[in-house]
Amino acid sequence: MGDKAHTHPGAAGRATAADHPTSVRNVVLVGHSGSGKTTLVEALALTAGAVNRAGRVEDGGCVSDYDDMEHRQQRSVQLSLVPVEWDGIKINLLDTPGYADFVGELRAGLRAADAALFVVSASDGVDGTTRMLWEECAAVGMPRAIVITHLEAARADFEEMTRICAEAFGGDDPDAVLPLYLPLHGPPAPDGHAPVTGLVGLLSRKLFDYASGERVASEPGEAELPQLDEARSMLIEGIISESEDETLMERYLGGEQVEVKTLIEDLERAVARGVFFPVLAAAPATEGARQGLGTVELLDLITRGFPTPLERAAPRVTTPEGAGRELRMCDPEESLVAEVVKTSSDPYVGRISMVRVFSGTLRADQTVHVSGHGLSDRGHEDHDVDERIGALSTPFGKQQRPVTHVIAGDLACVAKLTRAETGDTLSAKDDPLLMAPWEMPDPLLPLAIQAHSKPDEDKLSQGLARLVAEDPTMRLEHNQDTHQVVLWCLGEAHADVALERLRSRYGVQVDVVPHRVSLRETFGDRAAGRGRHVKQSGGHGQYAICEIEVEPLPGGSGIEFVDKVVGGAVPRQFIPSVEKGVRTQAAKGVAAGHPLIDVRITLLDGKAHSVDSSDAAFQTAGALALREAAAEARIHLLEPVAEVSVLVGDDYVGAVMSDLSGRRGKVLGTEQTSGGRTLIRAEVPEIEIGRYAVDLRSLSHGTARFDRRYARHEPMPAQVADRMREEVRAAS
């Protein structure tokens, strides 16, 4: 790592199925939108000889961001797998979107990977979302390294950015975040900016010049030595402090020279254990060059410093019934356990499932058991089915390169799994198993839609079902109160992609309509009503009269029906009919068409006819009595109130609390948490937080997150209720 003088690209053959878990590295690239992740993946593929020019495969397509939708969006919107080979090791590079709306794709990449590259732009720095992702990786002990990009930008400063990364990611031990190489600058340009043309290895004390388009090793000059020696001493001390050999620091401080070979071995172990986080620099290859700056060093770090799949603690495995199961994880000879980390649709091939094999070996044309559980609250049905998989392949841009099998630790794509959804487990047909699902954020931005035309209406249900099968961060709701179809998304960009996929992939055009919350009605005071349903038109007539009294009850009481009829004024067999009538009318509403709740309806008196009275007649009379009572009473509109918890950086607490108050929210309290954050608990009317997922992100610069749950319905302020009634009248 730093002592090898590569002068040519790595293995130029096409990445195929790995033969053993030790020859696989699964690496996810993490960073904010625009940090250069996709460009870095393409540069690594070029250096590894997997593409013929920057970002291109033989058919001229991009190796990453190859989807037409990504071209239209001009950003990554989905997880991409790019396998390359370097020094006999298969590296599965997982390129993730940087925009917060597509965090589901990012978490899928984290699930599939064994280590992470945090890509940081020298011109943009470290944002709050990247810091939170670093903490998530730290919580599970995932090994990480940092790659600084955009060094060609004006005022880009590698040393300053390294210091910022150490502060942001080092926590209590900033010396665990140190560079392995220092940039070598060429002659200054007319604007005064000196471009980075090479790197100086701190451990190897070698200079690697990329100015010619290929990596050329040489000895550093006298000018580089002072800066090199100072940074080298810091790196050596940082490595030794994380060494498993506790005597090494004493020997080093005592003046003993530590061999470079020992330092490199300790560095590799510390990186693999997730306790040391090297910083590297990288840049894409210039026109005509075969290697991008720092790409050889980065590939060396991945193959030698990042852990193999054998070193990863696998997720918990159970039977579909929930019984625990012990497996020798990442053993190609064990029982099969694989997980669908991404689902997509191809117009020619059909559904394609990207899978990570955690145990056993997956073979083409094999019959597997598909288990899906734990996402029913998001519109995903629990299921246990057997399916015969189609072809296995490794993706490369738009190409799918066939393979015969996939061993434990590797990733590949499976064709024609018609029932499998993202997050499902694939296991042996005769030994069905289930992996614990990974954590997904709750979609909190509602998107109410309706079919644009009758042909679209016929295709809408199937299109929506396929959409949520691909994306577990999307929730489908058929609201029984508002009669709306609602797609719950993570943000506006997420919603835009959902609409685009419906249109382009599934041929469904939809219209977005205003989202309505589920309002309720209740009586503001006591009222009486008389329902008279008397009709005589020859033959059997209809006769029913009932008198009721309605009074409000405390919130959460529902509908209470009380019978106080005396003397048989309403025959006993028709009292349930009156109750059914008033309950049916209550469900329809009595003023603005919203369900009536929290009232006691008392049947006081009535009249019946020995021949013409019937169940239907008394149902109608009960409904009429309730409507008459409502006409004489003050009817309150009730709105749903949500319990909201906002986790926000201390710098934004005041702004968030002020914003919540402006939404008619009641702040219940705050609680200090770790990492300089505060948890704010509040109750806010749901009508005021329809776009809160978008507004909070803007308010906190992407550093805050929130969750919500229904608390209760409570009376709406008169001016708001009047506005709602006006909107209803205008719409009708």
C-alpha cells in the first residue's frame, strides 16, 4: 500500500464470478451530491482496464449513471454496481446517489458492502448528511476511508480539507484520520492555482507522477523531504497507536526504527478493523490518459486494506416462522442465504434483482425460496414463495455479462424473479430462511395522484404495485376517508422520479392533486332531532318516526348509542335499525362530509305502524333525525394532530422551534442528545406538515430528520375551519 510502482493498468479482463470470498471486496461510495462519486468509479474502472476510455464501455455507454432517467435528472438516482478486477481481486464498486431523497438506495449499498469510501469534494467540504452517515457506519463498525476530489478547483487545499475531515470524522481521536499520500503540485497556472500532478507516498517515501497520463515512480527531491518527513511521523504515530502490538509504541518512542513492512501490515489491519481511516486524493484521467490521479493507490488500499466478506458480521438469520438459525456465514458450501438489495425493470429483460449472497452459492436456473416480511406497513405484502431464477449476470453499464454461479460474499443480478422485492431473502427451496431487514427511513412527503385518463386508470394499480416493489422507501396508501391514492415519498426529487418511472417504465400518466388530511366532525353542543319517514303510495308503505338527542363527548370516545325508549314507542326489533341508520349517517358526515365522532346519540321516543314499519324505514328515520339535529347545532371540524419528533443540530434548534410554532405547533419539550444535537418533541396539526419533509431539510441545511405519528383529532380553529369549508364549496 504505497510501496508498489504500478506502471500499467490492472487485469483488463472482464470481471466474472469470484472463486472464493477472499478474492472479493465490496465497497460502497458515499458522499453528498456533486462530490464526484460517479466520476471516481469511472476513473477506477479505467485504471483497472475495465473500460476503454473514461466512463465508457465498448458500446459507448457510461459505466455508471447509464439510465436514461439519470441523464434527464442530471444526477444519480439509483444504486449502481460496477465490478472491476485488480491484482486478482474482484472489486464490486457500489455507486450511490448523494441526494438525500434517495437515501434508500444508499442504505441498500451500505447493506451490500463491507467497507465504505467517503468521497469529499475539496471545493464543498463535509455536509451534515455525510457526517450522519459516517456515524451510522461507525455504529456498525464498517471500515472507512476518505477520498478528496476536485483538487483542480480554485482554492482547493488538500491539507486544509484533511484537517476538516479529521475534525468531522475523527471524533475523540482525530489522529485516526490521516493522509497516506501528499499531493505534488505542478507549475502554477495563470490564475495562480498550481495543479496536482502527482502524489508522494508517506510510508514508501516514493514520488508517483501522473503528469504523463500514467503513474511513474521516482525518488522525492530535497524540496519535498521536510514536508514529507513531518507528515510521515504523524502517520507512523497514528498507525502505531492503533496497532494490536502494544509494545510497538514504546519501542518507537524509544528510538527503534519500525520497518515499513510492519507499518503497512499494521495499517492494513487497522483499516480493516475500522479504527483507522486513511485519507487519499483522486482525480479523473485527463484526455488520452490511462490512469487517473490516485486511482492506483486507491485500488491498492481497497484490495489490501479493506476487509474480505469473511470478516463481516452478517445480519441475523431466522426461519420464516421466526426461529433463530446459526450458519457459517460467507461459506460457499453452506445453505443458501442471499438478499435482494435492489430491484429494477428492464423493458426487454423484465424485472432484474441485484442480490448479495451472504452464504452458500447461487446458481443459474436454480429454484429458490423467496421470503419477504416486515414491510407490510408500507404496502409490501408478506410472502413465502418458490421461484425459479433466470440467468445470472454481472452488470456493467447497460450490459449484463452472464455468469454460471455466485458464491458467498459476491454480488450479481438475477433475471425474472417475478415475486421478489427489494429486501427479500433468497434461500434454498428445502431450507427456507429469512434475513432481518435493514433500517429504512420513513417516507413523510405525501403525493396524492389520480389517473390522467381511463386507459391510465386500468394500468395504475399494477404500475404502483411494481413501483413500491422496487423501492421500499416508498409507501402506497389508499385512504378510505379521503378516497385518495397517496404515494408517500422521501422528498420532491423522490416524488419526481416516481412519476417519471410510472410514465416511462409502466406507461401510466397520472395527475398530482392536492393532498387532503382526514378531517372529522363533532357536535359543539347538545341538540335534538326528529326523523320522520312516512310514505304511502299503494301497497306496502313506509312508516318510521324517531326522536333523538345528541351531545358531545370527550375526544377519543367515538360514537355511543343509548336506548331510552319507554313504553314500546319504538318496537324492540327496530331499535338496532335506528342505531344502524345514525351510524351510517355519522360515517358520511353531517356538515362537510367528514365522519362524525365523539358524540352520544340517545334514542328517546318514536312511533311505528303495525304494517308499514320496517328495518329500512327506521334506518332512514335515524339518519334523518341525526341530520336535523346537526342543522340545529354548532358543528366543529376536527383535524388530525401528529406527535412530531425532530432531531436537529444545536445550531438550528431556535429556527426549528420557531417554525413549528408558526405551524400552530405546541412544543412539548427538548432533550439533549449526543453529537451536538437536540431532540424536539411537539404536537402539530397534520394539515400544517404536509411538506415538512422538504421545509425541514431546507431549514436545517439537510442535517435534521423527523418522525411523526398520529396522536388524536382536535377542534380546528374557526378561521381555519371557515377556510376549509370555502375550499370544499369552491371545489364542488
